[in-house]
Amino acid sequence: MKMKILAVSIIASVSAVMASPMVLADYSASNEIKVLQGFKPGGGSDTLAQLTQPYLKELLGVDFVNEYIPGATGAIAWTRLTKQSPKDGGTISITNTPMLMTNYIMNDSITYSIDELTPIANVVTDPGIIVVPSDSPYQTVEDLFQAAEENPGTVTIGNSGVGGDDFFSTIIVEQATGLAFKKVPFQGDGPSATAAMGGKIDASFNNLGNVYGHIQSGSLRALAVFTKERLEMLPDVPTLREKDIDVVAGSSRGYSAPAGIPDEARQELIAAFETLKQDQEFQAVARERALNLDIVTGDDYQQMMKDMEDQYGVIWNEVKEEVSG
Amino acid sequence: MDTSLVLTGLSNVVTLTNISLILGGTLLGLFVGAMPGLSATMALALLLPLTFSMDPATGLSMLASLYVGASYGGSIAAILLRTPGTPAAAATVLDGFPLSQQGHAGKALGISLFASFFGGLMSGVALLTAAPLLGVMVLKFGPVELFAIAVLGITIIGSLSQGSVISGLLSGALGLLVSTIGMDLTTGTPRMAFGNINLFSGIEFTVALIGLFSIPQALTLIEHSHGAGKVASKITDRLIPRFREITQLMPNILRSGCIGIATGLIPGTGGDTASWFAYNESKRFAKDKSRYGKGEIAGVAAPEAANNAVVGGALIPTIALGIPGSSSTAILLGALMVQGILPGPNLLTDYGDVTYTLIWAVIFANVGLLLVGLLFTKACVSVTKVPDAFVACAIITLCIIGAFAINNSLFEVGLMLGFGLFGYWLNKAGVSPAPMVIGLILGPVMETSFQQSMLIGNDSYTVFLESPIAVVLLCIAALSVLQATPIFRWVQVSCRRRIKQS
């Protein structure tokens, strides 16, 4: 029975593929779009690709081919995209911000920059969040900050690694409040959340998607989120903005092409994402996979990158000496 | 534990479709595991999109059986070609390859298969019965405890150095040194990368592993290929081990299985670490240590039982807490998320039917492994009938494909060949590459957890004495080092003398 369903679904998807080019406008630049991924298959970027590309394929009438080139937190893939890929619109990449910019802000050996990109669209943003162990004495974000005020530099805060969004949001909070935390880097959001659950650190600056299940089950407590407004999923958790700390941060993923692709191709790609923004089914699937949609296209996406580049560049210059000390 | 959920899980697995997919998954895992460079993690990631359209029970059964199959498959190439198919099979090379050189390839593979089966079965049962209890333990392991584990692991180097201890320590130190290449965790600055961004993430140790073990073997085969004798192994003896052999190995398998489950439980350590731990303990408890490294069947059984036991062990925190115990289980967790199941401690309650399906699939996959292994392993004979020079070329080809496949990087192919030539020279100089691999595996764990511990403990070394788990582990490590020094032998001898006198 299950095999039969499987067979039917294969036939259905095959016929959908064959039918789609006939009913929809073809992508002008190429018959196939190669997507460079800077991370391993199965990770966050791949999750985005698996969600988005089946829809894009139908909208643009082209096949998507993923190429995984992990290493140097994405920098190998992005260097390849900007310096060595054809600028015909046939090659694009999943761009993770702020990692995309902090890579070259922090390391002189990484030579690409966002000026060598044609930003197409941001798709998801996983908002930043502060979580503490369930048995933590800190009930509110004020409790946590007060502890840091009483004992400067001893409250331990986990982050996903130097250069990641959580690392930078910790610094932004420090600068806004004048407090000093003990920043403990982990290799990714998962280990940082685990250490918080075990009470090994006082708090973890993390991302919603990684900790939502643990918050629901009560093994972690959320103190604050780094969004403009309170989240629908966590209506009782305040934003830092409510506490007069202007931090809106998260880990975002979208698509970019190399600079100098044909304008027609750029417009077609942007139009496809604009269509996705209205697609109810797409939104439902994203919600099911706990992905927080944040579709920002074209010039707006470019502005989003530029703002981040400025902001994080300034922060890094201020803390560079202290971190590499 | 909710019995009805357990039974629902069982009935979900026992359907014709799922059983045949489990057999298929195991077979696929066996092939993938046998290919050097293709690890279980990679295979899981590549198969994952295929399972999106399946229902949760079917998709998870297939992924779990692939994972189990790959854990055994790695030993086939390790035993026949001296090329570990997966990083977890590196320890199997030490005694597995000598056995096949002596004409006991069948015996070695058979022992490996049965040890894998028992190890995997043990961990499956542990998963079914103790997941909620053991899961809570995991949170006790933070950076401080991980550092203690890494220190304990490093002491293995002493007992692994075949021949001279000095050359073993040298090889281990080299491994630790090479492991420091790449981004510094706390400062974000690349070290020893020479401005080459390919080195920013450090050296992928699978690349080093393939080079160090396989290329020297291929070169040695070519060196000897003009002679009439055939060095590569044939399976001439029976595959199914004698009942007596199995019963004799049982204590060893049980011990190694427990080591595997425990190592799998701890996030950040996996099959690669577990197999070395088990090998070392097996040698420590053996009456005749001198046979290790020359073709001791216990030296095959221990790492294989351990690396298959890791599968269940690593799934325990994944299922009980939503924390992946290894990179492979992180992908399985991803598979659950795609099915709309968010990671967290409610996996055993709210999503119990799917979770127990996964657990039963692991148990059934181990039974499937035994069947598929018995049928398929014999087919490996054909591989070994090929003349040495061709085998050597095939090994080098597989190594190049494997090194490229890890990150789609040509740079890493060059790196692998570099390690290969270095390993060849090490072999000629009589230095074993095994301690170097341990250094490469444990170096990053040790460094990262040390830096994190110092941050958490406000730069005070006493942080390591505040954790009882860390203290116990560090004491074992100290004993393990002392055991290798002359002082310990002197104490031992004088104790024995005193006992005899009284």
C-alpha cells in the first residue's frame, strides 16, 4: 500500500516536472541553476534549500543542482561564487548573514565582499533568544543583567562561536547596557544550548529554531528575544527593545548571485521570491518545519546586508583587541 | 515507559515494506561503509531528501538501518585492504589486516560481523529500556568532563605504540600538533593556515586518516607486486566463527559494547573514539598483550562491538533529550524535524509512536545486518582475487574519490596524498600512524573543552577538581600513564613478592 502511494507520488512529481515548463515562463539565463552551499548536507542551509527549491523549480521552470563546498564557515563557497563562477545567472549561492560579512570583517585572508554579490532574496531569519536552565535563579532578563552588574565578567554566556550572530549580539547587549559577560564560544548553537540545559553555563544566546522544543518541554527558559515585536510562538517572552536595548538580531539565510549577472535574470529570480512571499502552501510548509519566514528581496536585501556590514564592522573594530588578546 | 507506544512502534516496523527497506538500507550502508572516505554521516545526509516523501516510520527505518550497516561495513575494507572504510574502523586495521595476511580474512570478517551484531543489539536494547534514565546523565557532561575524557583518551597512545614507546609518543604529538591547524575557537583567528582559506576549518581528519593508512598500503603492494606471492588477502577460511570462539570473546564484546554505548551517549564523541577506547581496554585486560597488533581476534571484536554499540548509545540523548550524540544522529534528528517533529524531551511522549519505531528499526537493522553481512561479505572474495598491482591502483582511486567526496574539495585530495607519502615514510621508519590518528581525533576535543573550561572556571585550574566525574576520569588517566612506567612494574613485582612470602 505504502509502495503504491510512493509510486503514485513519483509519477505525479515526474509529470509535474514535465508539465511545468509548458505552463510557466522559462528562466532566461540557463536551463539549470547551480546552488553553491557553504555548509555540509543536512545542515541549516540544506534545510532551506530542500524547502525552497522545489517551489522555485516550478516557478522558474529550471532544475536546481546543489553543490556542497563546506569549509571556513562558508567562505570557500562564497569566494568561489564571487571570484570563479560564471556571471550568467546560472550559479547562485545560499548566503548566511551575518556570517557572510563577519567572515571577511574578521579575517584579512578572506577577500570577497558583498560588493561582489547580487543579493536576490533573504528567505528565513531565525531570531536570537536568551535562554537559561530551567532551574536557573534568573527568572527575568533583569535578574540576569543584575547578576552581571554585581559580579562583572563572571556570568557565563554561551554562544555559537566567535563570528556568529550570537557572539555579536552578546557584544551589542554588553555595549548597550555597559555590562561585561564571560563569553563562552561553542561549536554551534546545539552544544551551546546543551551546556545551558546541563547548567554548565549561566545562559545561552541562541536561536529560536534550535531551542523552541526545549522551551516547550520546560528544560530551558526563555528570557528575551531579539525581535522587533513579540513572537507569536512565545507571547510571554519580552523583546529586548521593550527593555530599551535596541538589539534586533538573528541568523538569516537567503540567496545571492555573483555581481554583474544579466538584469533580466535578476528580475526573474526576484519575482519568483516575491511570488513565494504570497504562497499560502509555502508558508504552511515552512511553519511545519519551524522555519521563520522573512522574505526580503532585491535592493532591500542588499540594504540589509550593507547595514549589517557597517554595524558588525564597527563592533569588531572595537572588540578586536580584547578578543584576540 | 508507555507500553502501548512501544508496541505501536514494533507494529510500525514489522510491515513487508519496512522490513525490505531495512534490508535494503543495511546493504546500502554496508557498501557505503566499505568505501573509504564515505562515512555513515555522509550517506545519511545524501539519503535524507529521499525520505521526505515517505511516511515517518518507513523513512526512519531506512535511515537507521543505513547507519547500522555503515558501522559494520567500515571493517570490510579495514580487514581486506588495510584501508578503514569509515573513521570508526581505524582500530580494526591493527589486528584485522594481520589476520587476513595470515589467511584468516574470513575469520576476521566473521568475528567483526558477530561482534558488530552483538554490540549493536546491546545498544538497541539499552535504547529501548534505559533511554529516559540514561538520557538525563548526558547533561552532566559539560566542557570540564569532556576535557577529562579527552585526556584519558590521549593516554591510550602509550599502549598503542607498537615497538618503541618514544616513536609512539612522537607520532601522537605530531597528531596533536596537526590538529591545532585552523581557526582558534576563542579568538576566531586562523592558526598555521598560511592565509589559505582551505585550512581555516582545520584538517578534516578523515582526509588524514585515508592518506595515513591507505596510501602506504597501496605503495607497499606495488613494491612487492613483481614477486609471485600475493600479499592482499583472500577469504579462504570459514566466515561463521566457531561457537567456542564467540563464547570466549563474549566478556570482551560485552565490555566493548558498554564502552560503545557510554561513548555514544556523550555528545562530541562517536564511533571513532569508542573503537580506540575498546581496543585499548581489550588489550589492558588481555593475558597475552604481545599478540595484539599481530592478528588477535579480540583486537577485531573489541572495536567492532564498540563502534556498532555507539549507534544506540548516540541515539539515547537524541531521543531522550533532543541532543544529538554524534554527527550521524544530528542528521537523524534533522530527519525527525522534516517530519514535523521538533527535537526536545517530548520525543518519547508526544511523538512516542515515531520514536519507538526508530528504536525498533535499530534493533531489526542489527538482525538484518547479520543476514546481509553473511551473504554479502563472501562476495568480497572477488575483490581480493585481483592482482596486487590492480588492487593498489583501486585503493588509490578509492582514496582520491573518498577524499574529494568529503567536502567536494580538490585541495583535500592533495592533502590526502601528502599525508599518504608522509605515512609511507613513517612506515619505513617504523613509526605507527595509529597514535597520530588518535591525536588528530582527540586534539580538537581536548583544546576546545580546555578553553571553554577555563572560561567557565574564571581561569582557575581548580575547575577540573570541582567536578566529581572529571576527577575520577583524570585519576584513571593518571593510573593509565603510571601503569606504563617502570615505577608501576616495580610496585607490581614487589607486591607479588610480598604476597608469595606471606
